[in-house]
Amino acid sequence: MKSLNNKIERSTKLIQDLYIPRKPYNLGFSGGKDSIVLLDLAKKSGVNFKATYSNTTLDPPLHIKFIRDNYPEVVIKNPEKSFYKLIQEKGFPSRIRRWCCEYLKESPGVEKRNLTGIRWEEGYKRKLYKPEMCDDRHQGTTRVNPILEWTSNEIWEYIKENNLPYPYIYDPPYNFKRLGCVGCPLAPNPQRIR
């Protein structure tokens, strides 16, 4: 627990130190384990932020209800066009053509200071991420990544210690490791076929 307490302190301090009073944070909330911890840390830091959930229209069943029931402070942003309407216009997304993420998930954070729940443990490209980064695809967009160094075990320990509600799909019989759109081409194979 001592190691986790140190990470909690560092994460909260990072949120406070990189806060710009005239630019409240946009907290990208997915309703997954990492963003649940991030939301709690942002609350404890005392900074001004707005938590936004981007409805992709492909979320797991009952997920929006879970967010409304447990995290009512999160603003749910519905897209102008559903995923299915976008397929008619753009074709199917793929690992190479990720238009869906940009349009359905990332757009609320463009030209804002964003708190994200990205962690180094999640993939080799993420190991290159820094605590504060400019988004090279969108001018004026900054990402602040306070839980980069946290492990999955520490995320779960924090959730349990703070009695934070989390989605049922992490538990048996589903055992999801990550939360994402149903059928996402970037999801691990076992998750895509469920």
C-alpha cells in the first residue's frame, strides 16, 4: 500500500501542478477502471474539470446506465451521427483507418487540456508517453497523463480501497481486461469475439 500511496500523491500533485486556472481540464471518462480512478483523483486534487463521456453508440449493454447511476457528474456527449451512419459514409474502420476513435471518442478533447487515464503498462507505444504532452494531430490540444506509471493491480487496489463502482464486465464470467467499443478492431481477439 505504501507504493500505491506514493503514486496517489504523485498523481494528485501532477494534476495540481499542471493545472491552468483559466483552462479547466477536460477529463475523458470512458467508464472503465482507469478513468474511474482518474475521476476520483481529479476530485481529490481540488482542480476545476469537466468529465465527459463520448457515446460511441457501440458501447457494452447497460454501460451508459452504469455511468448515469454511479457517476452522475459525467456529461454524456452523443455524436451527431451514429457509428452505423458513419460506416455508410466512410466505410468500416480498421487498425489502420481509425476514423471512429477520432470522430466518436477524441473530438470532445480537441483544443483543450485533457486529463487521460493512459498507462504505460497498456502497450509499447504508450511507454513513450510523458506526463504532459501536446497532441501532434490537433493544435492547441494537451494531454496530462497522471496515472502513466500505475499498474493494473494498483488500479484495482485503489478501486477496492475507495469502494468505487465499476462495470460488471470486468468480473466473471466476462473477465474483460479493458473496456471499449463492441467489435473494435483494436481490441484483443478474446474481447472482440464476445
